[in-house]
Amino acid sequence: MINKVVKNAQEALNGVENGMTFMLGGFGLCGIPENCIAELVRLGVSNLTCISNNAGVDDFGLGLLLKKRQIKKMVSSYVGENEEFERQMLSGELDVELIPQGTLAERCRATGAGIPAFYTPAGYGTEVAEGKETREFNGKMYVLEHAFNPEFAFVKAWKGDTAGNLIFKGTARNFNPMMAMAGKITVAEVEELVEAGELDPNQIHTPGIFVQRIFQGKDYEKRIEQRTVTPKS
Amino acid sequence: MINKVVKNAQEALNGVENGMTFMLGGFGLCGIPENCIAELVRLGVSNLTCISNNAGVDDFGLGLLLKKRQIKKMVSSYVGENEEFERQMLSGELDVELIPQGTLAERCRATGAGIPAFYTPAGYGTEVAEGKETREFNGKMYVLEHAFNPEFAFVKAWKGDTAGNLIFKGTARNFNPMMAMAGKITVAEVEELVEAGELDPNQIHTPGIFVQRIFQGKDYEKRIEQRTVTPKS
Amino acid sequence: MALSKQEIAQRIAQELQDKWYVNLGIGIPTLVANYIPKNIDVVFQSENGMLGMGPFPIEGEEDADLINAGKQTVTILKGSSLFDSAMSFAMIRGQHVQLTVLGAMEVSQNGDIANWKIPGKMVKGMGGAMDLVASAENIIVAMMHTDKAGASKLLKNCSLPLTGVNCVKKVVTNLAYLEIRNNAFYLIERAPGVSVEEIIAATEGTLIVEGEIPEMKF
Amino acid sequence: MALSKQEIAQRIAQELQDKWYVNLGIGIPTLVANYIPKNIDVVFQSENGMLGMGPFPIEGEEDADLINAGKQTVTILKGSSLFDSAMSFAMIRGQHVQLTVLGAMEVSQNGDIANWKIPGKMVKGMGGAMDLVASAENIIVAMMHTDKAGASKLLKNCSLPLTGVNCVKKVVTNLAYLEIRNNAFYLIERAPGVSVEEIIAATEGTLIVEGEIPEMKF
């Protein structure tokens, strides 16, 4: 089996440059590639376009890159948890493209699946559809949406093997599998890296073919945004 | 959790009528809904349109329906294992629409995913693209393909629970998950039906929302088409 | 008395039907889960990738890998399933989810809804709302009838950027339960103690009042 | 001597590169798996839903739930993964598979290929071939140079319904290894003992012969 293992985030991000377009997995702070983001901060690459459902919070996730002004443009569906983001956006420092969450997910999948474009009902009749082709199918209106073209995809998995196969946990799966499919170079960081053959082939979420580099992540913080609980009775 | 269990194939096929369009999972004879097919034969419904990657063999799988002339039209990608099929097709008794396998899979998924149409490169420049819209994206030509509109989908899973969640085994997965998404009524037959909660939620291939009826299958033959082996040394 | 947010949620819960899969938006809609009629089975879909969303975890059992679309820690139930965002929105766009409940800043009498952007002031993004409203067969909007200054939020035309067009069929506000059809709001029920006149005064869009309007029952 | 089917497969195997994912069609292409150079890692994709296809099972260990695209019983390897058909063709259309090897009834000098239908006589269907040839960056065709009657299958234009257009870059036949470019077949290697003249005689399409043509080495 082809071995995809690299030593660490530093080696995994080899080739990352200013001005590139990245996809980053995660929903809120759940399932984000913490190690890769930290390495992007360390590298100081700038003028980045980041495709990610959210933009982190002020002091974690993509918020770390925003604070250092490394991001030129965000492509997201919801960015409501980040004041620095809102400030940069309203002041015009940051270019922002907001797209419906399902369209974002499907565009990521399309990118990896060799589908250049597809029709979706989401956003028809709204400013999201402005300038886009619309079309009727069976009496309902749809918008034509296109694939992305990212240089790197950074994803975070629960378990991964040396062949690049990934298994995600809980709702930390979210955008990670589609983004893994979409990267020209896909980097996977995992909480637990095992030998090929240790994962059940029937239960793999992302087949290794989509992953170019995989490494054992470290120091996961896995911060919780809204700690909601039922009091012990 | 919503309970989807029905007693048997007979109850599961309630509402099936002449002239309907069905999807049937399976690749070759691997992962086909044996119990549902047997019940379709017993019911004797006719003038059916069947969307299925293959058409079975002369005396098993969809071949059983072909032999009884219950099928008016087949929508498939490969039908090379069935002499009765070839005879009916060449004589004009059977209407056949052959479409590329990846296009078939993606059209099934699109049907269930609310995507009315998408572009694929498969078949461009061939008779498959005749009469279809073609279009250039990034210097390459693509064909516009549409979703299906089946009344029932019949799928076969390895394990299923009372909530309709499904897990497939090996390459018996094939078209079953996308077809499960696509049926107005999706019937799942399973080798092992368990209580909700017994399957790992993280490892479910088809979430129960897509399944309207599920039943414990019986008498699985699971015939092998090409028994290829390495001799014991 | 105008309804509290809890009561709005409680009234909406009466619209749930047995065997429905339901997506609840952030805010008042989330509260609907607390008032499910005892005799029916419904399953909550969370668009970040969960079917069969359970209650908040017992204190100390929070799992950072198990959150809902509002980023709150939640639990799974027996029969739950977990999946990726493409699968999640396949369910939504493919109309496998029978009901969407969401909040709104404005609703118009032709069923348009605005809830994601105030130009120049606030842009949080639409999240999954545009997919939900463009796809769901049943959409109930949970909202205040008027803004803090008393201006109606049930309008002839929305003034804010739209989330979806011609999609909202039912609205439950602090004052009333209304249905949208024929380019008008039809008053179906009043909040207990709220008069038809108060509702007329609080509604900018065309309001149809046919016959006696009953009070909501809880 | 013209190559045997095994030798055609063996010559094609020399084109494999380290770390490639490869899809092998039914027939001669399947045999390529038997000749992988020792020093490289390649992974075979089977379009019915398997990555990391292993050899045929030991007698008695056949599993009806584990077959390849030719419906033959196979095995998995350490690091294999299993998936559905939509995922499988996502890999193929998305160009994650580096090489496709397949058979053909006809190939033309502009890279068209026909391999799925003989009008009025035989229609087995295209299976995954149209997706594969429309997507793969590297396509090698394994075929006989002529039909049983001696007529060339390397043509100016295909006469049979096409599987794909302008897609084939390399052809390995029982007589030769050829590359397709500039609307012509370029003769690169001869089968051992086969003369350039024999190949010219067996090729209907434009054949370019530049300099000395070496024999294949095994």
C-alpha cells in the first residue's frame, strides 16, 4: 500500500505559499485542523483565500490567521462568532464570500468528484444568485454552482492509517471528508495514526486515495464553543 | 426514534403497481435485494422500468423478472451476463437505456440529494451525449445529466436497525446507498435486523431518514458469478 | 398576553406530526424540542451532521466532537446516525426532512423570508438557512411580530436581503399564528388575551381575518 | 513472434509508476496485476467499490460480498478501503486514479476508442469505461492489432460507436507499443521478432516510424 506518512505539520505543509487557496475542515471549532492552522500561523504565509464553513473565534481556529492578517478572502457560510472577523469585513480589509452551507458542502464534493457544476435550489431569488445562471427543472428554479480549485486541503480526522485512510468521530466529520476529496494536495492530521490494516476497510470514511500527506497530530485543544449541559439530578 | 420495520417482503412491497419505475441495488449479483425481487416475481407486476447497474443472469437477480416479461425498460450500464436479456433487447421486446456507470451512480445520488442536474465528462462525443446539452468548463467538454424519478427503491444491506439505519458489507455496498437516498419509498432488506442503538452511529452508511420500510430478509443465496480462486499451495 | 419565547415554541410543537424528521434553527426554534407531544415520534436533524439529536449532556459528559448546528454540546440517542455535511444537505435538499423551523427578521405576505444580513451593520452569514428554506416542504417561522421600536416584521415586501422566496407557509409570533397564502397573511389563532385589533395594528402586510379567530390552546 | 496476452500485460506493467492508483479493465488489463515491478507500490482500484484489490482468495475462502468489477471473487489487503459507486466514480472523474488500462475493439489515430457496442449484434454496455476514458490522465489500451480476419483495429477513424474521444495516449498490441499524438500512431517498440513492415501492414491509421525501432524488453 502507498505510504502517505510525513513527520509533522512542518513537513506536511511543504509547498505552502503566499496567495494560495486552501480548504480547511471543521464546523465551528469542531473537527478543525488545529496543527495545520498553527503551522500556517508559524509560517506567516499571507494573502490567503480560505474556504471554510466558519472563521473560528477571536483567539482560536482561523481567528488566529485573521488576527495576523494572513487571510485576504474568506469563503464561508456562517461567520457570526468572531468580532475581529466582523471588524475586518465591515472595514473592507477582508474580502468575504458567503454561500449557503449546503452549496458549500456540495461544491467541495463536486471539486473532488470531477463535477464542474451542478444545480441547487439554495439561494434562488436572493443576492447569492446574482450574476449566476438560473434554470427551471420540473417547475422549480435552481442556481448553477461551480466546483472550487484549492491548492491545499487541510483536514482533521480521529483515526488514520499509513495508507491515508481516515475515520472521523461524531460531528467532527462535517466538511472534512469532502474537503479531503478536493485538495490538489490534501493534508490529514489525525488524533491517532495506525498501521495500514488496523482500520476496518468497511468503515473508512475517506479512502486513502484522496490523502497525499498524513501525520500524527499533537496537543489537541478541541475547544468547546457552547458548553450546554443538563445539570446532574 | 421512528420505527421503520415491516414484517416481510410482502408488506414491504405494498403499493407496488404495474408500470412503475424502480431502482434496484447491486453490482452483478453482489448486494442485490433477493427477497424484494422474489416478491416482485410473485406479485407478477409488469411493464416495469428498472434502474439497476446490471440485469442479473438468466436464472437469478433481475433475470427472473426478465424471464417473466415483467420488465418493459432497463436502465443500466452493463448487461453482458444475460442471454435472455440480449435476446429481448435485440428483438426489440425490451427497451434499454445504457448509461455510463459513474453517471448512473451520480444520477442516483442526485435524485436523493435534491440536485436536478449536473455536468459530467463521461460520454462526451459518444452516442450517450446525443440530444443532451454539452458545455465547456475550463477547456474540457461535459454533458448535462439529470436526476431520476423512481417510485420505489429496493436495496439490500448487511445490517440494519429498526430506525432504518443501514450498514453494507464489502463490495455489496455498490449502488445501494445512493438508491436508498433516491426512492420515494425506499425498501431495505437486511441480513440482520437489530434494535435501534445496536449499530455504531459513527459507522452507519445509510442514515435511517432515507429508508421508509425495513425487514429481516431470509434465504439469501448470494450467488457468485465468477468463482476465481488461488489454489491451496 | 403576548407569548413568551417558550410559548411560541410550545405552539409550534403542536404542528409536529408523527414520524417527521425536523430541523430546528438557532434561538426560539431550538426550544421546540422541549414540547414534543407525548404520543408522537419525531427525529431532529442537525445540519452539521447528526440525525437523532438528543438533549444536552449530563454535566461533565460534554464531548467536543458532538455538537449541534448552534455549536452547543449535545448527545446522541439510540438509533442516531452521524454523517458529513454533503450527506446532511442531501437530506435537506432532497426533501427527506419534513419540517424546518427557523427564525426571521422579516417575513413578507408572499412567503419571502429575510434572516441573514443587515447591510452595512451585521453579516453573520446564512449558514444552512438558504438550503433549508429553498427545499423544505413545510417551513414554520418563529419570530416576534414587531421589532423593539414596534415596527411590524410581517410585511408586504421584505426590506432586508432575502434568504428565500415564496417559501414560508406558517408563522408563529408572540401575537398570533398565521398562514401565508394568496399573497396574504391569514390570521388563524390569537395569543391568549391578544385582540384581533392588536394583531391588525402590528401587521404591515395584508392580513385576512375570516370569522371568529380562536385563541391558541396549550 | 507476436506477444501473448500475458506478454501484452507484462509490457504494460512496465509503464506503472511508484505511488500510482490504477484501474484495470476486464480481460488482458486484469493480467497486468501479475507483473508489477518489484520496486514500486501501486494500488488497484475496482470501480464497484474497492481500493487496494488483492489477489484471488485461497480456495474455500471466497466471499460473495467481495468481488471486482469483472464479478470475480477477490481479496482485500492491509490498507484497503471499501465504498459505494458514487464515491468510486468520484475518484475516477476527479482524476485521483493515475492510470486506466482497458481493452478496445478499435482505436483511432486521434485517440478515440470504441469498446462497448457492435450495432445490431452485441450490446453489453459501457460499464464504467466511458467515465474512465473521459477522466483518466493516462490511458493505456491493451488490444490485438488486428481482428481475426486480419483487418486492422488501429484506424484513421473508428467505425463502431465510440466510448470516448481524443483520450487514448498509448496502445500496446500483440505486435507493438505505440503512442498517439499529432493525429497519428507513433511506433515506439516492436514485439520481439516482429518487423516494422509487419506493423505497417497491420495498421490502417497513419503510422509514424522514426529512426530505428527497438524491440520490447522483458
